[in-house]
Amino acid sequence: MSASTSAASTSAAPPTSAPTRPRSPVSTPLILILALLTAVSPLATDMYLPAFPEMADELGTSATSIQLTLTAFLLGMGVGQLLIGPLSDSIGRRKPLLVGSVVCLVATVACAVAPNVELLTVARLVQGLSGAAGVVLARAIISDTARGAAAAKLIGVMMVIMVIAPVVAPLAGGAIVASTSWRVVFWALSALTALMLLGAVTLAKETLPPSERHPGGFASVIQGARTVLANRSYVGYLLTFCFSFAALFAYISASPFVVQNVLGFSEGQFSLVFGGNALLVVLTSSVAAALAGRVSYRRMVVGGVTVMTLASVGLLVSALSGLPTVPTLVLFAIFQGSLGFIFSNATALALAQVTSHAGTGSAFLGFVQFLLAAAITPLVGIGGEHTAVPMAVAMLVCTVLSMLAFATLTPRAETPVVEQTEALPTDRALTH
């Protein structure tokens, strides 16, 4: 792996067929709304994790059925991005964003009042389908408005938000569950989704001019998908990111049972462990964002993937050895800390390959990301609620696949990108 790093401190690889329109500086209100939209996924994913055991008892179902509500949400997020991303390349970003936010609010309320696990699962699927708009369009909007180190730093900020949210989510969720009910978690998510909808209505503006859209309906969508997937480098960075994300979700979906049922921690202690580990992702994501443009993105990804894989090997050894508490917690922390150097840099490198189809490129990133996460979630519960071996095996398999994708599909060196120095006025580049 080390031989594939680039010695130069460069930006992402040059975009293919990049639009000639100069990019406008991203305004602070736009950054705020992108941050809110980006937070939807981790909040809706992690906030109810501490309630898994209670939900299984109240709804009279198994741990696997409760985990399937997470699978449904992740599957919806993946499919939703695959639909919404290419659509936004044809009709613009703003309309899909607003419609998705409204439907997401309705689905979140449905989760709060669901009388059984079957209806909860359906509501979670719809919540994921509609909530996908915020995630996929946040990345596309960044690609519309920034290039090179500026884009990498903005994506880094979004990644920091995505890991700050999991810090807050399980802590807040654990406090809510301890004092009230898991349903209040979804009412809180409903209130937050309403706030996000208000922000989208008042702050989000159109960032893709009609001249840069790809009209032509379904045929245009298919052609855009072919263009994106034919780019070997894009596919390599995509798989690097997505398999790393799947490894994270093997941990996320199994950790409530592993930490509480195997290690013997309480709901509150689990929230602290989960949040503390996520803080490490915040720290390393912040470091990666600060280094963007000065240190090779590829070099940072190599370091992150290497450490992630070694931590996964250690976790499998720990699980087979009876899961000693301190080594296991340390390995969890090392694993999550490594992700901060992978997620933002692999995403920036991937999107830099397909700037003329940013929505479609972002959509496939999200689709494969959440498809793999949805597939891995039920697998980690195969051995029951009192073993960590399936989780550790799944994490190791995903990290090895991430490493292989990066080593075999991505270019060995990065080529500098000519940064955009000329900017359009904000009111011309970001119009309603």
C-alpha cells in the first residue's frame, strides 16, 4: 500500500469534463443548511440505538427484527440517493431537496406512532428514501460551488458534522430512553426534521444553472450513470469509501448489544463509549480538513485504511479471546479514529473525477454506501446478542475489501488541480 502513495502535496485528481463556469465562494448560510441536511442520516441512525433492547421488549420482537428497522432506513437512504442524485442533474437541486424534506418529516412522525415493528420498518424505509435528498444534494451542491482544496475542506466539514451528530445522538437518545420512551426519540427527530425543512425553504438556493443540467429524462440518467461508472478511478475511490463505511456500520449495528450484553455496560455507559469513539472521528476529520491542499489526499487515505485494517484484525483476535474489556474499547477507538482520514478524502477524490455529473456521482456514492451498510447490519446479529465474533468478522472483511479497492483501482499518483480563482457574485451563482 505504501508504494501507492504520492509524495507531492496535491489536490484531488483532475475532474473529467468539468464545467467551465467559475465557482462562487460558498456562503455561510449555505454551509449551515448543508450541515443540517448532512446531520439527518447519522441522527436518524444513531439516536435510537440505545433503545434497541427496550424496543425489542415493548414491541414483542427479536433483536434481529429491531436491527432490520435500521436496515430498512439504510436501504432507503441508498435507493433514495440513487434516484434523487441523477434527477437533480436534470431538474436542479432545490426542488428535490424541498420535496424530500417534507416527506421525511411525515415519515419520522409515522415512526413515532408506529404500533408494531412491521409499520415501524416501513416508516423507516420511507424516512430513508426521503431523507436521502439532504445527504446526496449536500455533496452535489459542494461540487457545484467549489473545487480542489476548497471542496475537500467543505466535504471535511460535512464529515465532521456527520460524526458530531453520532456523538450527540446516542447521548441524547440514551437520556431520553432512560427517562421516557423510545418513541420520544422519534418525536425529537421530527422536531429536528421540521427545523431542517424550514432551513431548506429559507436558505437553500439553486446551485445548478439550467445551462449545466442534463435534460433528456431516463435516457439521460442512464447515460450519466454509464459515464460515471466507466471511470475506473471514481469506482476505486467509491469502493474505498463505501467498504470503510460498511465496516463502521458493522460496529454501529452490533455495538448496542456487544457493549451492553457482552461487556455488561448500562445504556448510559454505552452512550458514553459510543459518543467518545465518535469524538475521535471528529478530531481526525478536523485534522484531515486542515491538511487538505497541503498533504496528499491519497497519502491520508493510505494511512487511514492501513490503521483501520489493523484495528479490525485486533478486534477479531479480541472477540475470539473472550472480548477483554480494555483492549476491545481501545481497538474500537483506534478503528473509528482512522475513518476521519478516509471518508472526506476518498469522497473528494471520487467526486473530482465526475464533476460534470456531480449529482449522479454523489448518488452512487450514497447508494453503494448505504446498500452495503444495509446488507451488513443483519449479518452481525446472526450469532445472537451475546457474541462479538460476527461483528469482528464483518468489520475485517469490509476493511480488507476497502484496501484492495484502493490498491488496485485508483491511480498511483495524484495530478494537481488548477484551483478556481475567479468567482461569480454569490447572487448570480446561487439563485432561487
